[in-house]
Amino acid sequence: MFTLRILIVDDEQLARRRLARLLEGLPGVEVAGECEDGQAALALLKAPDADVDLVLLDIRMPGLSGLELAALLGDDGPYVVFATAYGDHAIEAFDLGAVDYLLKPIEAVRLHRALERARHRLGPRGPAPSFVRLPVSTRDGILLVDPRDLSHATFDGALVTLHLPGRTLLTDLSLQDLEDRLPAGAFERVHRRALVNLEKIDRLEPLETGGYTARMPGGDAVPISRQAARRLRRRLGLS
């Protein structure tokens, strides 16, 4: 089990203390720091040496709200679990890619479940099972795709595109659906909008953000977020 580094962001000191106390009792967790407002958290998380996997984030704070902070972090930021006393922002939170939405007072069991969801997204998810062909619905019927032929899958905001030798396919499967169905040992979620077959990467080009651009067969460029780059370096024995 890899250690999940967590930043707590809440303007109330008692709330921060309670979350820190709950996290202390959970395995594979490390509190990476605490911030009392969104601006301080944004500065910390945008720093080149930021080392945070997950943010436990309040919503209603003076100045920059939790929702505004999550939007500013974007696809390259750490995953977010909202921890709030208000239940009326859940739809907006999940639209921003939140892993979970916890209502205060937060119980240890519910927090543990949210962290496991984040851990599942961060991977790795274990050894690869045997290759089973992936059914993809098309206008001409159901196409059975060999996962070993799939180099990467990308989400454009509406549909997911599967990239295969010499062709692409559109599917109504989500990237999460694909991640759950594809062999975990071979495929890696490298961005909130991209999933790649590690065996198909030709080259990793470093970015100033700490992430990479992955060059795939045919020259396609796939972004690898800073968070995913950290996981990938661990898998490749580079850090």
C-alpha cells in the first residue's frame, strides 16, 4: 500500500484538528499539511515541489471558496474530496471531478471509504488479469477490441475515443468504465481525460509542471499530469 499524502484545507481550526485526528487512525495516510484558506492552499499546491495526492477541502471559506480552488487546480492538480457542512453543492463538486463529497460531522468509516476511492484512482490496482476482449458498441454492431491493440483512450468532454492501429473508435463508455474493464497492470490513468497502455509509450517528454507528454505510436501526444507522473516514476523505478 502506498502512502496517501493529504492536505487539509478548512478555515475552522477545530474542523482541521478533527480531520487530522481521524486521519491519524487510518493506515497508509500522511497529513502533508494544513491551510486555513483557499489562497494559501493554491500557493502550496502550485509550487514546483508540491507533494500532495489528495485535498480534503471545505467549500465555504473567506476569499477563495473550495469550489473556486478546485476549478483553479484543474486537471493537473491533486484529487479532491470535499468536506463540508452544506449539502447543496454536490452536483457542482462532482462536475469539477471530486472523488467524494462528505458532510460534517464526518465519521471515520465514511472518510476511510472516500480515501479508498481516491487510492483506487491513484493506482496501481494490482496484477494484470488475462486479456479479455473489450466489447465496443458501434453503428455496425458490437466490435470486440483486443486491449493489447489499444494504445490510449482520450475524453474530449463529450465522448471517449479509443486509439487503435490505423483507426479510432468513439464509445459511450467513460474513462472510469474503461479503467475498470482493462488490465490494470498494463493500463494507467495518466490524466483525468486520458488512459494509456504503458507498453505503447514510445517516449516521455518532461514538462516544467512536473508532468510529461507521452508520445504514442503514430506521434500522438498524451498529457501526463504531475500527480500521474509521480505514480509512473514509482512504477518505472525512477523515484
